Amino acid sequence: MMACALMCMPSFAKKTADLWPDGTEIGEWFKKTDNVDIASLGKQYRITDYGAVNDGKLHTQELQALIDKIAAEGGGVMVVPEGTYMTGALFFKQGVHLHIYDGGTLMGSNDPSDYPLVKTRMEGETCLYYSALINADGLDGFTISGKGTIDGNGFTFWKHFWERRSWNPKCTNKDEQRPRLVYVSNCKNVQIDGVKLQNSAFWTTHIYNSENVKLLRLHIYSPAKPVKAPSTDAIDLDVVKNVLVKDCYMSVNDDAVAIKGGKGPYADYWRTTYDGIDINKFPEVIGDGGNSNIIIEDCEYGFCHGCLTMGSESVYDHNIILRRIKVSEANNLLWLKMRPDTPQLYEYITVEDIEGNGKNFILVAPWTQFYDLKGRESVPMSYSDHITMRNITFDCNVFFNVKQQEDQYHLSNFTFQNLKITAKNTDFNKELVENFNTVNVSVEKKQ
């Protein structure tokens, strides 16, 4: 599937930029995409030799005991052979890696009690929430690899969420808690490679406060129909530096790649001085931060809400590239969510070398779902600056879906270049952006 998608790309898609959107050089680290070599990671421990059985029963205790054993013996690889092995939350330790062979599946329990409540990062805040199925915290060099599957078994969780929404339309993800599939926090030098990540109960892959992370050759899926898998983002990048997402397939019932990083009326305290404000009164902002140096490339998208989404919980994003992708059924190619309760700066974002279709080519609008100024009288100003979209062939319903809201956010230095667009709504108001540059932009109306 991937080879076909990339062969169909325009000739210009073969070029690879050497510079970040801000003009600095992209390092060699981003060009190295070798598979995980488990032979170099130490002794291999096959889970079936340590009490895990393909019998439909829960084997959390046996698997966690094996992780602990591997760590105590100096590290190695926990190997999942062919078969399906049921488990609750697993907590990996330094030096312990996960490899799943083709035909092997780690299947998550559908009982919430198998996911302990822990202090964790959720929707821009630190709070008590269910642990994920796979948890890695404070590790250096953690890997997940193989051609097998991690399945969140999310149907029961999805069903309960929608049942609750039916009688409480304001039900949030914190009201109806559900475990994520993979949660990596406070880590560095991480590679998740080759596996299938599917049917997560909630967010699929959440990377928080980590750096040097590669997500390669992944197949990430959750259904949008006949049952909707609520808030099953494929990849959430939350206060990260140096991330490469490459050669992945993503089709989920929410955003494919969402750039997160905090929320709240003073969430940018770490780069702004608020005279007279006691920041200790706003503990939800502690740990917030920015995202920088992120590349998403050579990927294929099925259904999703946003191919690249900034927000809804995001404070500062710098040097973000989405390039050489094939899109089908996306609601939005680029989506800038502007929260009325959070000061945001999205800058130096490039979307290039793309073809496909979706509802909106670009969507910029206030994000008003569940926001809270927490007593602040004034709406904090936000900014989107140096946004470039170029070398794109796209069929959509709306070309330029940009809402004016100058009392909340300001848009500047946009560039549209080499665009071939067909759209039902071809309206294009350049006056909504300060310093809007357009070069070779073709927008044709379709019936």
C-alpha cells in the first residue's frame, strides 16, 4: 500500500528539504531509519516460557513479572510469539524492550480495573487517569518492534462512552475515562517500529515530555464506522523535541497527528512574565512546554479528523513539517485549533508535497469545546506565524476555511505556493492574514 501511494506522488515529492521552516539545518538523525535490531538488545525472553498462554485469560501478572525479571538481569527483549495474549497495563523498565512477531498480539483487557489509576498527563494537565496498556516512563533507549499487533480491544469502552454521551451530551474524556494504548513519558532515544497499533480505547500513541523519538512503519487504526472509536488519535506529541514519524499508515476516528503541550490562561508562564499573578494558583500549567523539530513524512492517511492538527491543548509549536503524504477522507489537511482560554504560538509550520482529498484544505477557527478562562477577565492573545503550504494537489469541499477572530488570535506570514485545488467553496480572503504570499495557486470550483 505504501509503495503504491508514494509512486503516485508528483515528481517534486522526491525532493527532500534540508532545512527546517525557520531556515536552520535538519540534522542527520532524521535521515537514519534502520529497523530495530533486537539481536543487539540483549537476551530474548519468549513470554510463553514464563507463564503467558494463548488461552483468552488475563496474564498481566506473568508479563509484568517477566518485565521485572528482565530488568533485574540487566535488560533484554520481551518477545511475543504467534498467538493472542491478554493483558492489562504493563510498565516497562530501563533496558527492557518489546518485540512482537508477525501473528503475535498483545490484547488489552476490556475491564477498566485492569488499568491502575496513576498520576499522568492528560489533555494538557497532570491528573489521575487510567494508565495505558503499554507504559514507558523515564527510560533511555526504549524500543517496540516487530510485525505483530498491540490491540486495545476498545469496543466496550467506546460503547460505554457513547451511552454516557446519549444522556449527558457534555460528557468529556475525563468523565468517561479510558486507557490509552501506548504512553511514553519523560523518555529519550525511543523507537517504535513496524507494529500494528489498533482499536485503542482512547488515544493510540501518546508521547509526553520526551526527545529523540522515531515512529516508523506503523499501521495505526481505529474505526470511524459502523462504530465510532471516540478520541482515538493516532499520534499525540505533547512537549517533545526531535520526533520523526515516517512510512506510517494512519486511519482513526480523530486526529492523525496532534501537536499538544498544555492549556490554561497562563500556560505560557515559562516564556512570559505575568506581573502580579501568583502562578501557583494555576497548577494545571506546571509541566507545560513547547514542541520543536517534528517531521511527519512519507505517510498514508485514511479517515481522520486532521492530518496535522495544532491543539487543542498546545501552547508553543516551532519547526513542524508534514510532507510527502497521500490523503483520503481527511476532514482537514491542516487544522489550527485556537483556544480562547490559552495563549498559543504556532510558528514555522510547513505542509508540502501532498496529494489527496478531504473536507477542508486549511481550517483555522476558535476551539470552544470545554474551555475555561478560570477567572481571567481578558482572553489571552494567540498567534499563528510563518505557515507554508506548497506543492499540493487537493480535492476538497472548502479551500480556505479561516475564521476571523482578531480579539483572540492574529495570523501572519502565510505562504501558499504551487497549489492545484478543486473545491466546492473556493472563497479565499487574503485580508484575514497579515502578509499573505501566494505563488502559482490554482483554485477551480467543482460541482
